[in-house]
Amino acid sequence: MLIWIVLAVVLLPLVVLALAVRPVLARLPGLRRAAVALQRRAAAAEELRETAEALQERAEGVQRQLDTTQRRLAVIKARRG
């Protein structure tokens, strides 16, 4: 009789644990696909960030050229006027 009680006390929690873990294990492939998709999106976002930084640097260079050109134009107008 004691053996049955011990078996019930040991096996019942194991059965409950197995039943609780089963849905989680069933979702693992979907979670893995989602994780891979997130990694791809993170890589794409990083590439976009790098591209945006390069464009920002280019825009700053063009702005400097524009400032220089405006100053030269002002000097030319001052000589004429």
C-alpha cells in the first residue's frame, strides 16, 4: 500500500509537468521561425541604419559645398556691385 502512495506522489507531478510542457514544445518550431525572422529584420535594420548614416554624411558634405558656393557668390556680387 505504501508503494502505491509513493508512486502516486512521484508520478502524478511528473504527469502534470509533462502535460504542462507539451504545448510549449509544440510551439517551438513557430518560435524558432519567429526568432529567425526577427534576426533577419534586425540585420536589415542595421543595414538601413548604416545607409542612413552614409546619406547623412553625404548631405553634410553637400551642405558644406553649398555654403562655400554661396560665400563665393557673395564675394563675386560684392566685387561687381
